[in-house]
Amino acid sequence: MNRIFMLIMAVGAIVGGFDRIRGNRWGYGAKFEEGFQLLGSTALSMAGMICLAPVLADILGKAVIPFYRMIGVDPGMFGSLLAIDMGGYQLAKELAVDAQIGSYAGIVVSSIFGCTVVFTIPVGMGMIREEDRGCFARGIMLGFIAMPVGLTVGGILAGLSLSVCIWQNLPVFAMALFLLLGLWKIPERMIRGFCIFAKGIHFIITIGLVLGAVEYLCGVEVVEGMTPLTEAMGVVAAIGIVMLGSLPVTEFLQRILREPFEILGKRVGINPTGMTGLLVGAVSAIPALSMYHDMDERGKTVNAAFLVSAASMLAAHMGFTFSTEPQLLGALIGAKLSGGAAAVLVVLLIEIAFHRQNRYTIT
């Protein structure tokens, strides 16, 4: 299966590169270029955290490992608090007692729960209009409700039993419940908290990048145990190589699925922008969020719920998994796709039930 995915990405890179030579006549050449141009922003968001991951694991491990062992959960699950490409994977692997669970936490759980907490919520609340925040928060809450579906499917595909998967995710489920209640009861305070947390992560990443650069340029070990910046940049480069092919492939999928999605949108009551947002969000959350104001109310809720599990599935997260643990690519895609689909289904069922109840009440 992984070999097939790699061949598909290679075909995407060939088509994208060929179209670039021809002057971007088909639009795939621009996507090919975009994959390479994302190297800078990708490096800024993750290289510093990769450098500091061993140091942070050593510091946090003294408190995290005893507590997690006490409740029977692998300490590697703590790493899932961060996004997969913002240090979550490295932290999970460094803290893990069981390497298999560490890989599951760093690839699957970090790409869903960690990405939502550290990236999707603070960035989304900063990008969308104030009047849209209610729909966004409601969608995130419903996405959290559906999240166990993706985490369980991903765990089973990663080789874990159902009971182990559920037990290992207990801290994640508890934190998700806390966040869900917070977004319901005190949304404004929770949003401010998310933004402060994201700024803290940004600060740590920048410090790690600076320390890594000084160590490389001066040849002096500034902080003992840090991962060399060149090694961190190797991970970033591997992600960029995958995106050379994945972005043209994704552009092709969006084109062939756009019409069927529009037809489906008419049936479920979501306008074309809302349906397009689902396709775009599977590549990157930011362009999907930039379209948010043009979506109808149901589309806004559906898209926010979908992003909890499925954000960046076909680009950055796929590229990261290819570069670190390609054997878990099926688990990543299965988790994010099933979680995203479950979130959309939850929103639609609730919306349909709500409208039926209103219609019955009016009658």
C-alpha cells in the first residue's frame, strides 16, 4: 500500500514538473512550485521543536512518566498534545516506553488532537470573523465528539488492539471533554487560552531554531542533548519532496470531485463554497478557513468539525509520515478520513434532527 502511495506521489511530481516546464498550462506546475515554496514555512513551524524535543522530553519526563505510568498509560501519549509537525511526534517518541504506542501517539493522535489544539483552534479563531466564531466553536465541539472514531480506527490500523487503543487515549479523551465543556460554557476564555498556548509554542520553536543555528554556525553545543538543526532540516526536506507530488495529485482530486461534491452539497443543504472547503481543508486548514465567510451556516459548522480530524491529511501530515514512519501512512489516512467523515455525519444528523424538531413544534 505504501509503495502504491509513493508511486502516485511520484507521478504527481512528474506531471507537476512537466507542466511547470510548459509554463503551467494545466495548473499543476503551480502546485509543484507551491510544494517546494512551503519548505520555509514548514521549517519555521517545526525545525526548532525537533531540535528541542530531546531536551523537553528529559525535563517533562520527570513529571509525566511517573503520572502516566500510575494510570497505566504510556508516557508517549503526552506528546499528542502537540501537532505532529510541531514537535508532537518527536516528543511522543522520546517519552514512549512502548515504541509502537509512541509511533501511534506521534503520528495519529498528534495529527488529530494535537493539531486541533495547537494550530486549528487558535489560527481559526484569529482568521475568521467574530460573528462566525459561534459556528466555528460549535463545529469544533462536534468534531471532538466524533474524534474517538478516528483515533480508534487509526489505532487498529497501527496494530493496536481496540482495548489498548481506548485505554491509551483516556487522557486525550479527558482533555477533549474538558475543552468541549470549556468551549460550550466559556468560549471566549477558552479561545484566549488557546491563543496564549499557541504563542508559547511559537516562542519555544523560535528559541529552538536560534539555538540550533548557533550550534551549527559556531560548532559549540549550546544545550546538551539537542538534535542538530541539519537533522531537523532533513525531516523538513523530506516533507517538501513529498509535497512536490502530493499537491498536484490533490489538485487533480479536487477537480474531479468538485462536481460530485456540489451535487451532494445540494442534497445535504451546504452551498458550493462549504463543500469545496472540505476538499481544501484536507490539504491545508488555512485556505479552507480563508473561505469561511462565504460558506452558509451549516457549511461553517461542518467544515470546522471536519478540520478536527482531517486537516492537512493530504499534504503536510502525509509528507511528515512518509519522511518518518511510512508504514503508518495507512493508519494516518484511515484515522483522519474516518474521523472527518464521522464529524460531518454527526453535524448533519444533529442539524437534520434540530430542523425536524422545529418543524414539528411549529406545526
